[in-house]
Amino acid sequence: AVPPAGAPGGGEPTSAEPLLAVKCRAVVFTVKLSRDKKVLATGDVTGRASLWDVGSGELLAELECGSQVRSIDLSGDVSERLKYHPGVRSGLIATGTGAGEAQVWDVHAKHKRRSMKCGGMVYSVDLSGDATLLATGDQHKQALLWDTTTGNLLMRLVCGDVVKRVDLSADDCILAV
């Protein structure tokens, strides 16, 4: 049932002004907002992953991923404006590329920590809450689970079709495909 006009969620849709508009250099394939809504990550056709400050629109970091960025995810603590915290797995982002590579980046140091070869174009990446696991979905009908510390493949799930989306549960016990 549709709520009547004037009721919450009822009537004509409303329009709103964007909170943030950033000027990317190329067509953007993927976006992800940090959990605390302070950082926006974009991935583009040229292979660039960019991190933006939501409050100011300032470009915080750019990472050259080598191939079009089809999917991106942020660790829960990346939004500390990319500060370094010794001994803590802070400031990680994961990217999935058109060349079939899943990458884990340290955004503070702006370098690639790990690169994992998947079966084909990576359509989806999802970091676990503590950023120790990475789930990927690819064009070769696979959902893969990786250890981000070692880069080792922990699990392969062969699916019936292209895997366009993967999602790890908050407790990392369930992988939805």
C-alpha cells in the first residue's frame, strides 16, 4: 500500500541538492562512502581510486590501480583523514579491477600491500570489519575469500553465474553472493 500524500513516505517524491559533488577526471564505475560518512571513495575507468573528504570536497589521496576500478571498499577506520596508527590495520582500501586483480592498499603510505589474482574481471570486493579478510566476486562465476595479511586464498565458491556482488556479514561468518 502507498502512504497518502502528507504522510511520511507518501505523496510526491521530493528532490534534494547533493551534499557533495566532486570533479573526477574520468567516468566513475564505483563509489563507496565510509561508515562514518567522512570519506567518499571513487573508482574510475582509467584505473584510479580516489578518496575525497565529504565535508570539504578535498581530494585526500589517489591510487593508481593499473586497470579500471570496478569495485571499491574501505576499512572501517579509513576516515581518520588517513592518519597513521602504528600496529593497527588502519586506512585500508580494497579495489577490484577489470584486469582480474583484487588489491589491498595502505592509504596512509599510498602503496599496494597485496595483490590477488582472481579468475576474471572483479565486479565486487568487500573487506571484513577488521580488514583481515577480503571477499571478491568475478566474471568467472567465483566468489573468493582471501587473507589480506598473506594474500592466501582461503575459500573458493563456484557459482552458477557471474558474481556481481559479495557481502560479508558483520561477524564474518556468512558470505552472501
